Amino acid sequence: MARKPDRNKFLESLNNAVDFFEDYSHNLYNNVIAISHNDADGISSLQIIQNLLHKMNLNYDYFIYNRSVSWANYLSGILPKTPGNKTALIFTDVGSNLAELIPIIKNRKEHFYILDHHEVDYDLVLDELPENLFFVNPTIFGFDGLDHVSGATLAYMFAKKINLSIIKQGWLAVIGIAGDSLKSMEKLKSFNKDIYQEICDEELVIDKEGLILFGNMHNSIKSSLKYSILPFLSGFGGEDDQKIKTFLNKIGINPNKKVVDLDQNEIQIIRKNTNIKLGHYAILPQKQGLLKFAFEHAILLNILSFKNISAAISIIQQKSITRYAKEIYYEYISSLSKNLKLLANELPRYETKNTIFIDAGNSKIPPSNWSDTASFTSVNELLEPSKMLFFGGLEKKTQMVKLSIRCSRKYLESDRKGVNQVINTIKQNLGGTGGGHKLAGGIRLSVPSFKLLMERIDNFI
Ligand SMILES: [Mn+2]
């Protein structure tokens, strides 16, 4: 795989898929099935594709895939009973599990468009892909699926090439970027950076500079210190209100002042007394309250995707947040800040040379929060960054062991296998379902496989 990103080659493959889709949608397809991932990036991608299909006057259905069953199982309930070439499927942000998908696709007549930014689990020879598969994935051309291009960025690029007015939906791509990259906006790179710039130029999104307290940018400084999840502020995060108020009063800051209303002088004072950094954040001007803030909006979608997928799909189209969603958001963000404190300090752990396993199976942290707790632990570098984190345990609902696997950028600097490669090695040796990126991924295993994994973990790294 190419080390240095090859922009031309990637754009060539994107254009190729665009050309075929445009052509066939005019004279062949009578139905399109969109399948996307159950997170902020996936739902944003789906909205972009739905907008496109609507503009193209195409009939479509959509489905959300949470990767808990195999593709064969999942698609058997979705694919038309009688195979035919009048249906196209567009997959966005749902992974590139080609080892599973290619055998299925080969036996079908429908056209499959896979627009994805996860690493490929397959020895890919582009010329040998089935003719009914149009595979667009920038990671095979050396791009980074997190920093360079989100799923929604890719969906936006695809859709905009077909219909230029999709640019008006650019704010959706910014939500996808915010949800997947977990970074302030000045750190975006490559396609993510380019389209963010483009969307800001169109004033569909407004870029602002200020204190970065992601998770609670829309709120007062006192609650932002407590509930910020990026950065997680050790000493403030999950602590008592009184402790935080006393601190702010001592440095002469009104605890109730909104983060976005702080003036230069106040920002100066806060920075002098904490390690909070300045950075850029994205505002969605057409929305209100929490939903105005791209990062918080994305987090809300991530939460709702687990709890209530139809609420997630509905809220992305709303201007203001419902009481229901707001309650879920606060419940989530306050438990995440407590969980981060807990994970870093108290949960039982098992360490090997290259890994840290933290058992959440019997903790107060519910399985639906494992993935995000692991992500925010990793991006905040709360644990030894030179080890790969395995976070999870027995999921009572499925009686399977669910693991969220994370590593830091620092970890990869020593040229070790990334998370997705480790997951593939585990799958080859012990079975299970899952996938991911270099830095983040997940797997579900049977209990016996998990026991073997724990014994041999360093062999898989
Ligand atoms: Mn994604």
C-alpha cells in the first residue's frame, strides 16, 4: 500500500464510480438501497446520499448497519429476492470488509457502490474486483481514514460531483468530520481540510477560534470544565460543582459566563491557570442551542445511534434539540466524564508487554458506552500511549465478549501493526466479527476465543 497519498489515483477511482452511477441511474436503476453506519459520520453520510437520490428523483430505501452480524446475514434480509441489475446499493462508512463482501457481490447482479474510509481487510487487487462492484476507498491510495477523509467527506465528494447543489448539504459533512476525527478544526488535513474550507467559504458553517472544551462548548465555563471530554480535564472532569466554582471565582472568572462569550482577557486568565488550549470549532448557523456546535451535534448523534436510531436520523434534520435528546446527552456526557476518571484510575486491568486490557464487564459502564470511553481515553492519552488498549468484557445481551481496541498516534510511530491489522489477525486465528481503522476498532468474540486471546495477546500485536 502506498505510503504517500496518491491524490490523482484516488480521484480517478472516485470519478469512475461517479460516472457509472450517473449513467446507470438515468437508464437502468429503478431503486437504490443506501446502507450506512450507526454513528454520526454514518448518519451524516446517509443524509448526504439521501439528498442526492432525492434530487435525482430515484426511489430509495435506507438501512443502518451496526456491524453486529455478518454481512451475509445482514444482506440476506435486504437484497431483492430475485437478483437483477435494476437495483444499486450504496454503502457509506460501513467498513470495507471485502473478504466477506466480495463472495456475496460476485453472486449478485445488483451494482454495489462502496464509499468507505476504513482500512481494507483483504489483499486487494483492484483489477480483480467483481464487475458489479465500484469500490472507492482513499486508504488504499495512502490516505488516512481519520485525519484526511471522513466517511461523510467521501459521501459529499461523491454526491457533489453528481449534483453541485449538494454543496448546500456540506454542513452534514462537517458533522461527520467532527464525529470521526475528534479534533479541533485547525488540525484537519487533506480532503477533510479542503472541504471544510469550501463549506466555510460558502458560509454554511462558521469557523471560530476559542477555548476548546469539546462536549460542552455551548455552555457556561463552569459546566464546560466539568463535562469537557476533549480535553478531559483531570481535576475538573467529573468533579463537584463547588470545587469548580471556587476555582473560577478565585481566578476572577464568572462561572456562569458562556464559553463562547469569554473575552480575550478572560481566555488569557483561564489559559494561564489550566492547560486548556485555543483552537478552532465549527458552528452550524442554521441550528440552535447544542445543535449549533458541530462537535456536540456529532456526539449527540453518536449517542442516539446506540439508544434510538430513528431519533438520531430525525434530529439531524431538526433545528433544535428535543427535551428527550437533551436529557440523553447530559446523562451521557456526565457519565462519560465520570467513566474517564474511573477507567484511568480504578477499573481492573491486565497488562502485557504491548497491551493493556481493562475489564468493563462488571463495571458501572454499560456496553453501549465502552467504545466511546475507550476512544476518549485514547485521544486524551489517559493511559500509557505505548500500549494498545483493549477495553470491554462480556456483553450480557449477546453473551459475547465485546472489545473496543484503541491505540495512540504515538503507538504507531514505532511502526507497529495498527488496530485494524490486529483485529484481522485475531479474526483469522480466533474468529469473531469486527473491523476498524488504524487507531480504533472493535471486535466481538466468543468467550472461549476471548480466553485464548488473553493468553496469546502479544502474539497478535
Ligand atoms: Mn466514519
